[in-house]
Amino acid sequence: MATTNGCCATQGGPGYATPLDAFRNGAREKLIYVPCIVADHSRPDYLATVDVDPDSSTYSQVIHRLPMPYVGDELHHSGWNACSSCHGDPSKKRQFLILPSLKSGRVYAVDVGNEREPKLHKVVEGAELGSAAGVGYPHTSHCLGSGDIMISTMGDPAGKAKGNFVLLDSQLNVKGTWADADTAFGYDFWYQPAHNIMVSSEFGTPLEFFKGFNPALASTEYGSKLHVWNWRERTLRQSIELGPDGLIPLETRFLHDPQAPVGFVGCALSSNVIKLAVDPASGNLATDVVVRQPWLEVAGWALPTLPPLITDILISLDDKWLFFSNWLRGDLCMYDISNPAEPRLASRLWLGGVIAAGGAVTVSAEALATLGLSEQPQAPVVQGVKVQGGPQMLQLSLDGKRLYVTNSLLSPWDKQFYPEMVAQGGQMLQVDVDLAGGSMSLNTNFVIDFGKEPDGPVLAHECRYPGGDCSSDIWL
């Protein structure tokens, strides 16, 4: 049995003893925290608390909003002060949601002791990250078994490309950088201590990607490498140039089993999924494209071909299913990874995208046939709400049966590719997952329409549960 913060009722710290313990015995999610971004910076971004308990009188509603004290933050990804990496330490508690602000550089700590009404606990100013560590543009936050919090950074304080990681202690004081060496670009990371490895990925130059995406700059202002680190020594062991197969490698996930030497990275622009395999003898990483998605020939688009644009991936806690979103093309994919070397497409669900029927982009019958379509897919309408944009951030329930999907990538990119979503607001959907049959279906009883927020439309990004989830908890 689990307590409200995801700790086992027996002795132990936060989270669960193993990924399979969470998968089999984890409590069903009842609340989700969602960062809401105000695209025009006319008011602060905020953290929305969403009720996802079907037995609740406020099911499928935003029940609380916590505004940040400043404007222009661009809240993005989030993590925890403690997770299953601290499970063996009963002195640790999952109490603070860590909210890095991609544009301002601030890091917020939100106290979720009262899960339904979170409150702001502390603000670490972006200037402090700059002065103490020489970094800016914080992105991915992971808690460490030591109690420290590690956040990847994507630039220097001036917005030039620079990859590193800043460390905060348990009191949220800046300790400095995790690594002595910088990489050309930064973005995401995942650590697997049993193999003494951490892998980080690359996005681009903050000064450029905050202007929107310019394909002409793809070869100079965006990354195509993975970086392999010695976890214990904090040294760079290997940098892997992925080339055309791995342009803009984003979300990096290892299998949840801490002994597993296998992971995956979704490469946004190339739109391929690359398998990562650790060599137990050398500690080096081998890469192999295991899901290859061709660009689609289209008309009415800025280019003659359209990249699917993988923007998020995650793995179920039993390590059997890989999910990823194609934000531009508009489909959500579910792959069987029982054999990680040969993932098998099990299900595809269309949730909007630029090729949705009625838009400016048209696709030939031959190109549609490669996707198993006879006509361009319709953008879903749920409870009278037309879904905007395409599927983007994903979060899976602990038992793997419910997948929550939001549709904002980054406000400048949203403005560029989906201006109607910026004007009308984003959505959050729930997808039901049949693990036995390997299929997905849209839950037509659930939608959060962030276009109907009290003070106007907002964009919704990454989701977190109070008790931990598939993309924030790491097991040691």
C-alpha cells in the first residue's frame, strides 16, 4: 500500500523499491501538476493542479492555480527534490516540485505538502545560476540519491550555446556545476549508476531557438550528438556524432530496471528513435537506429517534405512499451520493445498535427498509404473541444494504462507552427492503453481545455503526479 506521496507504507524513503513494485502496486494517480505558459508574457506563468480521479466531483477540472511571482519565465519541464533514487533513505521526502524556467533561468521549488493546493516554497534566481555556476537556460531536473538536485542547462547566461549541469543541495542552494567540461549544446539527461554512466543530449542555441525554428541554421545552431559521462568521476567519456540520423536528439530514457544497459533517444528533426547500449567492459555507448520515420511529401508547407518531429518519448515501468509523439505530423505511437533491438509498432493514434484534415497542408494518397491512411486524419473533438496543435508531452500512469498528453512545445515554436493554439489555448487529453492487446484509444470523457482558463488562454506543457511517474523517477 502506498501513502499519498508515493512512499511505501513499510520503512523506506520516497517512491517505490523497484520499477515493478511501482508498476504492480503503485497508487492510481488522482492529481496532475501542469505548467501553464502565458505566451505573450502579459501575466505570470502558473502551475495548474488537475483532478484526474474519476470518482471525484471535480474530475477533469483545474482545481488550483499557483501563479509564479514574475512574468516571462517559460516554465517547461519539472522534477522532484527526492524520488525513488532516495527510496532507501527514510529521512528523504518527496515534497518539492522543482520547476526550472527555461527563459528567465529561475528555478522554483513548489511545496506539495498539501497536494491539492501547492504553494511556492523558494525561488532561485537565474542570476544566481549565472554567478555561481556560469550557466543559464535550465531544462531537465532529476533528484539524486544523495539528496542533491541536478538540472541540465542549455546555455550561458547570455544565451550562447553551452551544455552543463547545475547542482542544488537539499536546501536548494546552488553548489556549482556537476561537470568541469562543457558540451557544445545541452538538453536532457538520464543516469544509470549500476553502469557508472550518464547520457546527455543536445537541442540548440537559446538565442536562436527562442526565435522559432529556422531550417537554414539546423547544421550550425542545433545539436546532433550524445555525450557519455563517467557518473562517479563526473568526466566526459565519449561524444557520439549521430549525423543525419540523429539531428536534434532530445528526450533520453533508459529502461527503468537499474541493471539494464539499454536506453533510447528520440531525435526530433530526423524523427528517428535510436537505441543506446552500454558496453559492460569499456562503459562506452553504442547507438543504432531502431525506428526510422521518413519525412512526408506534402504541399502547402514551408518545405516540400514534413518531418514527423519526435518531441517526447517515455517507457512504461515494466520496460515493455515505448511511447513517442510526432508533434508536427500529429500521431502518437506505441511500440513493443520486448526486443529492444527490434521495436514493433503496436498502435498509432492521430491527435491533430499539421496534416489534419481542413488545414493548409495536403498529403498525396500515396504518402497517406504509407501511414495506413486513406484520407487525412481529423483533429479530435472531445466534449465539444477541438484539439489544437499536435501531441507533445506525455506522461504514463504507473500501471501503464493511462497516458496523458499535452500539446505545447515551446511558445515561440507554438506561435510559428500552431498560431491557432496560442490564440485559443492548449489542451490535455487522456489516452487509454490496452497493455494486453497493445493498443491505444482516446478517452472521450476527459479533456482539460486551457483555452477556457479564467484569465485567458494558456499553453500546457509537461505533467507530473505527486507520487512520481515514468519519466522523473530513477532507480539505483
